[in-house]
Amino acid sequence: MRLFFRFTPFAMAMLYAVMVLSSCASDNIHEGDDTSTTSTTDYIDGSLSSSIPAFPSFQPVVCQDFAIIDISDANNDGTMNAKITIGAFDIYVNVINRTFSIGTMVIEDMECTQDADGFYSFRKSDTECQAGDYLAKINNIEGTYRDGVLALEMEYKLGTMPFFIKSIFSNNVGM
């Protein structure tokens, strides 16, 4: 028993050394790789206009909202991705006398390109994201961004809704 107590501190010290050395060694696994990335993130106030194309008599609902755009060139193949966050909003559909409260939507991994003038263009089709209590099935989302100006258009269905909603986000800061 005495032997056990005599070697326990030594065993613990060896275990600690192994853990420290193995964690330090793993920090340098990617040494020499170019892992530098650039990212552009902007919080943008603007207006969101939503309509239901299936109901021509439905008047578009316009509300003040925000969007957050995050563009990153973190891909190893030289391409860029965009992530868009759209703030929560309500749509009142007078035809059925119902308000839909749509939660914050985050659309990730959108293809993104930048032209010679500095405009970023992004798009994604056939994707889903959570929108509060609803699963938003996005048919198409696309837009452009430059110098704090965002133009975004998306077409989506909420949950089991049988028709598409079309929302357009815009701001005109700097134009």
C-alpha cells in the first residue's frame, strides 16, 4: 500500500506531462498551411416588403427590419460564402385574417462572388432554415451588397403553407 501512495504523485505528474505535450503538439499540425481568411460583417437597417404572389389582391406588408451579412473567403478553393440573418417580422394576411409572426431567419453557405467594382453577389436555392416556430423552405434567395448597401430578394414557404411568400429587403444608405 505504501508503494501505491509513493508512486501516485509520480504517475499523476507523468499523466499531466503527456496531456500537456500532446495538446501542444496538435497545435502545429497545420503549420505551413495558409489559413488566413478575410471576413466582412455588416449590420444593416432597412425595410422589408413581403407579398404573396398567389394572391394579387394581397397588399405588400412593409416593415422596418434589419439584416446582418457576413461574407467570408474561408474556403480552400478560393470561393466565398455569405451568411444572411434577417430579423423577425410579422405578416398580416387580410384574406384569411391572420398574422404570421416570422422569427429570425439565418441562411448560411450561400455562394458568393465579388466583381471588379467591389459588389458582392450571392444566391442559394432549395434550402431550409428555422424562422421562429416555422421551418422556412426557401425556394430561392439572392442579392447584392457593397459599402453598407444590401438588396435582397427571397421566395419561401413557411411550415405547411401552400403558397410562396416573396420578401424584398433593401436600404439605400450611401446611394
